[in-house]
Amino acid sequence: MTAPGTGAAAGPSAGGPSTAEHPWPVRVVSMKIGQWIDRLGEVWVEGQITQLNRRGGGTAFLTLRDPSANVSLQVTCLPAVLDRSEVPLNEGTQVIVRGKFTYWAGRGSLSLRITEIRAVGVGELLARIERLRQLLHAEGLFDPRLKRPLPFLPRTVGLVTARASAAERDVRSIAEGRWPDVRIRAEYATVQGPTAVPQLVTALRALDADPEVDVIIMARGGGSVEDLLPFSDEALCRAVHAARTPIVSAIGHEPDNPLCDFAADVRAATPTDAAKRVVPDVVSELARIAELRSRAAAALRGWVSREAHTLEALRSRPVFAHPMRLVDDRATEIERLLRNARRDVRRTVDRESDGVRHLAARLTTLGPAATMARGYAVVQKITPDGENPVVRSIDDLAPGSQLRVRVPDGAAKAAVMGVERLGGKTDE
């Protein structure tokens, strides 16, 4: 029989696959990991120094951390590599290193053995910040249309700053001086160095989750580009953009412009300016209210005075001062017109009456009654149909015809005995 482990190692050590029947021993796995890592060759790595330890044994140990993530890497080098740096290397320094990864099979650890280290210069930092600014701007994180207005009178003001810092004192003193009843909830965080970004993001999210907090001030005093570098971190900018509570960025002094200034809803020049923007001045607001009330009262009095003057002017007009005068004038005119109309009607009636009388006199003179009164008579021929036409000619009279003779005081019936024509001829 094969000794335990001998047969199992024979297949895998020769390059066979790892299976449940033929597992790889730890030494083979470590060997393969070392071989794979060795194929990486030299790499350039950027990070922030969080620990720096120069040991007397000829090896320096460093820890590099990614400022945007909770990831770190162990680094080793000769002390001479650190001594060749043009600038002093301290914890928090942003650096670029060149080296080769080494896998220590004995303890299963990985480290980066570097041969060159460079501190990232201010110019390069500013260039990287500018590239990140353009990227975030293209994504819309700095869009002015997304900026939220600050509340006029916040119930609670959130404050993200360093503990016992000058920025905190400035914000508190100014805010409490302007409004003594203001409530400030502070969340403390490191504002520079490799641990600043995670702490700032955590503090920001804690205040944003509080429904009592109406506005958040993120404050820090002035400093170098390296000191303010956490406030240009992509993770912090995205956290500011994602917050539901309005955020005021008060980082550094007026010339300082970290990227969180663009992501925030309001940018303040200093922490003092942020407190003035967020907290209203009670004294000035009361004075302003008093002034507005005075102006409103004066405007109201002026309006009432103008309206009263207008009303008085309307009342003084004749149509309102003596409203019945127009009716009286019209009544007088109507009476005059009625008199004129009655007079004209009487004149017309009198004139027409005279005409009627004249026509009646003429009719009386020319009528048959007047003629008969002068000795004439109207002779009508009596016919069966009752029409009784007036006799106009001797030809209408036949002997024996029945006649009706009308005289002024009556009528008589007669019969034609005979007719006599002009010239003496007689018909019987």
C-alpha cells in the first residue's frame, strides 16, 4: 500500500486535476498560487499610506489603503527606498509604488515588495480631481436642476465635522447667536487622512436617515490640497448626491473648491457662512416682520385714503349728490312735451273738425235732401228683386210700372199711367 498522502500527491503534483478522489495538498495549492502571482510581474499601485513602520532589521513595512473603499494592501521595502523619496512620507500621504507581489507559502500571506515609491504631487492630484469632476458632471451629479432649496426655519440642523474643531465652534456660535432655540445634531468624523471618507459617508447617511434633520452642514476648516482630498472623493460625492436632505458644503475657505461643493445643494464659502445661510437671524427677521407690518399698515391706510377720496369724489358728482334732479328735469320736460302734444292734437282735431264741417255743409248743399227741399223728388222704379233703381230716363218707365216717389218729408207709391217725351209725343 501507498503511504497516506503519497498517492494523493502523485497525480496533482504532476499537473492532474483536483478532485475529491485526488485533492491537492496545501503545498501544491501554495505553489500554484505563487506561480500565478509570479506571472503578474511588476505593477504600479496607487494608494494612501495608513501605517509606516521602519524596523531595524533592514525591512520597512507599509499599509496602502484605497481611499474610496475599505481595501488595504501590505507592502514591504528596503528603508533606502523610503529615503529616496523627494518628499517626507507620512501616514495619509498619497503615493504611487512599483513592485512585485510575493506570496509567502509558509503563512499563506501576500505582500507587495516595492523598489520605487513616489508621492503624488499637487499638480497630479488636481489633474485627477479635474478628471473626476468632468466624469461626475457628465453623469449629472452636478446638475443645478437637482439642487434642493434650504428650509426657511429648520427644526434640526445636522452637522458633519471633526470633534471639537474650529468649524464646529464657528457653526454653533453663529447658529445659536442668530437663533438661540436652534437644535444641532452633530455626527463626528475624521476630516483628513485615509479613514476620513468612510467616516464622513457614515456620518452623512446617519443624519440623512433622521427625519428630524431638515438640513445638513458638512464643515471643515482650511487646509492643503492633500488635507482636503477626502472631500473630492468619488464615494463621498455620490453619497452627497444620493442624500434626500438638503446639504450645505462648507469646506475650507473661499478659494477651496473640493468636488463635494459641486455635488451639494448649496456651497458656502466658510463654516460661518454656512451657519448664516442655514439658520435665520431671529433679530433681523423680527425687525423685518415689524418693517413689513409697518409697510403693510401704511399701504392699507394709503389705499383706504385713496378709496375714500374716490368715493367722496363720486358722491360729490351731481348725479349722486342730487339723484332726483335728473328725474325732476326729465319730469318737467315730459310735462312740457305733453302740453305741446295736447295743444298740437287739439289744433289738429279743431282743424280737421272744421274741414269735416265744411265738407258736411257741402254735402248737405249738394245732397239729395237739399235738392228735394227745393221742390224736387226722387223717383225709384219698384222691381221684384227689391233693388229699386232710380229712374234716370223716360225709357225706364213703362206704362203700368210701379214707382216710389220720395219727397223731403216722406215717400209715396204711384203707377205710370202714361209717359210724355220731350217734344210733346205721348206713349200710353
